[in-house]
Amino acid sequence: MAPELPAPRAELLWAVDQALPRPVVLHCLGGFVLAVQYALPRPAQDVDYVEVLPSDERASVEAVSRLDSGLDSALAHRTPRAGWPP
């Protein structure tokens, strides 16, 4: 059973989903994933991701995170990993 996303991340991801032109998948990592998986406190409210699928929607995700909607403080930090994704 997948863990439930705590506020404000659930609301954030819902708002991002509604703002995008089509469905996308974010491959997330970092403190966000650990905090959700193990119900740990997390002082930062951002969501780090390494990949967007379909990949041609990466620009849309980044644009949504820059909107003057308050989402920019909490969303999209693309975290590059050496050699992945290409």
C-alpha cells in the first residue's frame, strides 16, 4: 500500500497536475521520498525529481513551477544525477 502524501505536498502535486496540459509522471527522490515513505518530519517542502515522463513535458513542469501561483516555493527542483537520465 502506497503511503498517503501529507499536506502541503498533496495539494501542491494536485495543483501542478491541474495546471499541466496532459498527464505526466514525476520520478522523485531525495528527502521528499524518504519523508513520505517513512513518515518522517521534513523541514523543506520542495519536491525533488530526476525525470518527467513523457520527457517532452519537462518544460511544462518547469513552467508550472515558476507561475505566480505560489507553487514555485514548493515544487520543482530537477536534481540531475550523474549519467541519468541521459
